[in-house]
Amino acid sequence: MLSPVSVIIADDESAIRNGLSAIIKNIDIEVNVLGCAENGKAALGLIREFRPDIAIIDINMPELSGLDVIKASIEEDIPTCFLILSGYENFEYAQRAIRYGVKSYFLKPLNLAEFRKTFIAQCRKILEAHDMDALISGGRISSLMDSSRTLLLNQLIQNRFPKNGKLSDELAVLHLSIKNTRSCVALFSVFLNPEEETSLYETTAFRTDLQLLNGYPNESWIYAENQIVSLVNIEDIKSDNFKDSIRHSIHLLSRNGYPVKAGIGSPIDQLTLAHLSYSAALEALSYRVYDTENLLFDSNMINRQRPSFSAANIDYTPLIHAVTRQSADQIKDYIDHFFTSVFAVKTPPPNYVLGMCVYLLVNLQKQLQHRYPDAKQNFEFSCDKLYQFDSIRQLRQWIIEILVDYSRLLASNTADQDDIIHIAKEYIQNHLGSNIKAKDVARQVHLSESYFTIYFKNKTGINFRDYRVYEFIVRTGEYL
């Protein structure tokens, strides 16, 4: 049996720590939760002490932020994989996390199905490199070699190969087909049926040896839930023969019944720079949303012109008006105008488009929560979902449908709000500049102070003082 995957959890909310611990202990892979931390300093201490395989960490924590913890771990060469949780609407946090090599970024409220799926996939990668001695003693030399090859290849495209490592020796010992010469990454994205809720790791059709890019020295392997990576030795990346070989590989992979598209990364002079070529291939492949017929994408399709529209230009007032009045036509008009603004530059980077969509949805939800804190539902969406669309048209329509559905849900949840709570909150909001007390509000709703405070806490889930402070900060940006 392979060694368990070691995990730490860091979040300043105990409910989240306990919930995540329960989720990851209830999967079919053996996982060992080494500890939980309620602040960044404690999290970094656990990472330094245990060097866990995975750290699930919130960005916004006391003492040290999650990003500070990740940065410190990288500087100390601790090979922990980070899964980030965030309630922050600022997309810059996601961009910084990506620069630090973080592969998974989850927004709160957490989509449990998406988190569980990603966590399981990451555990499978880690298990491939575990328990080498057990594999040897069991006579499974072939499995050991396969795991070691995959580990090395993953290190190269994740920029985690040891700085003092001798790559040429590693390539020779593991009998890899590639040399430490001019190379590039070819990235094949397999579009699995989302209703099957599966990954390439679980799809037997892709588990056999991958014979791709005939005529070119290469190593090909399953890297993520829907990705196959080929690291290729090549002299001329612009060669028609090379592109024909990739197209042939696309055809071979597509015979399994799933659509496949590929991105070509930038050329590199040595394999230790493979992460740069992989990132370029990923960026090139993202441009598929502008050309749904093409199967192969390279750097020539990337638009380097800087978009002029930014998050600061978004005016949420018309959209809030449309959502709260259940006007599907006004919602559609607003989203049409939003996409027109985003596309002021023709074919802007798809990551910019997706980032703006995330920013719009997260901030809209935040403002609606402030306005309707008693509403029982939030509209849920997964950042991963945004990356699965084949076209901008599909993305735009999906956002419209989410907002129209939520506007109806919001109407049903707010139609029968408690009159006492409504009057109390309205009075609080109208007197934020005054030092109002619970007894002042109780008088307005004709209740005793003691009964009012109990009633308010039971109905809203928050005590009177905390609610008053929260509303003051939200509306003024200052602290009482």
C-alpha cells in the first residue's frame, strides 16, 4: 500500500477547518491530516516542521497571509503543493498565486464537488512518487521507474527540479527518450464529458502508453484531469512536419471519443525551462474560445495589446437594479454592454476576460449580500467552470442564465422577510453615525431590550453589536 498523502489545513474559521478535514478524510485515498492552523504564522510553522504534501490555505489570515506563507515556503525549497481558498474579490490575489505556482484557487463559498475532485486528482499525482522502498521490496521495479519518470517530468514543468540536481544523470538513469537540448511543450487538452464527473486518471482509454509525436524524441504523460503533456526535443518549432505530427497525435487521442485540442509552447534551450514552455502552451490553447474550429494553437495567436477596460470601470448599480427587479431583459443588456467593454481590444487574453467575469460575479454577490443579508441562497459558480467553455458566446450566455436564475431565487427568499428584523435593520442603517444601542432599536420594534437581542441573534445568526459594526465598516470603510 502506498504511503498516505500528508495534509495541513489553515483557515481562521474553525467551521471551515473542521469541514475540510471531514471532506478529505472521507475519500477513497488514504490521507493523513497532520494539523490545522488558525493563522498564517502557525501554518508556516506546520509546513516547516512536517513538509506536508498538500497545504490547503486561506489567503486572508492573521499574522501572515496565505500568499506570504506560500512565498516563504518556496524560498525555503519546501515542495508542498498549495490549494488556495479565498473570499477575496480582488483578482490580483489569484494572479499572484499563479505566479507562485499555485494550481488550484477556490473562491468561497466553496463548491464542494469541485474541491473534492481537484483534491483527489492532486493526491493521485503525489502518490505516484511515494513509497519508493516499498515498490522496490515488492519487486515492482517497472512501477517505480514509471513513477520516477512522471515525478521528474512534473518537476520540470512545475519549475520544481532541484537547483543542485544533475538533470543529464536523471535522464540517463530513468531511460528517458529526451535529452537536455532545445525543446518545447505540446499540451493536449481532452474535453471530457462534464456529466461523467471523471478525469483522465480514471479513463481507461488514456491509461495505456502514450505513443505521440512520432519522429520526434519526446516524453508524453497524463498531467492533470484533462491534460496530456508532451515534452519534445526539436530544432525547428515552426516546422510544418512538427505541426503535422501534433495534428496526427490529436487525431489518435480523439479516437477515444473525446474532442482534443493542442497548444504549442515557446522553444526553450534546456529542459529546466520547461515550465515556461508549458505556460506558453497553456496561454496559446486558451485562445480556442475565439476559434472553435481550429485544433492547434501557438504563440502567433496571442494578442499582446493591453486591454483598456479594468475592474475600476465596472458600475454595478444597473445590474443590481436589474437583478433585484427580476428583469431578464435588463440583465441581458447589462451583460452585453459588459462584454462589449471587455472586448474593446479585439481578442484580448482569455485569462483577462475570465478574470473580469470572476471579478464581476464575486463583487455583485458581495453587494447583494450586503443589501439582502437574510437571503438564504447565494448564486454558486466555480472558477474552473469558466475555463471549460468552448466559446465566449457560451460564457456570456452562462453568466446571463446564472443572474436570471438568481434574481428569481432572491425574489422568493426576500418576499416574506421578518418585519421586525426589516424595521430593525433599516433603523440601524439610518443611524450608523449615532452611537445607537440595542435598547434604542428594541424601542422601535416594541420589544424589551433583552428579548430583542435574543430575537435578533436567532433570526440573523449575528449579534446586534457585531451587525452594527459590520454595517458601519461596509458603508463607510472605517472602523468604529
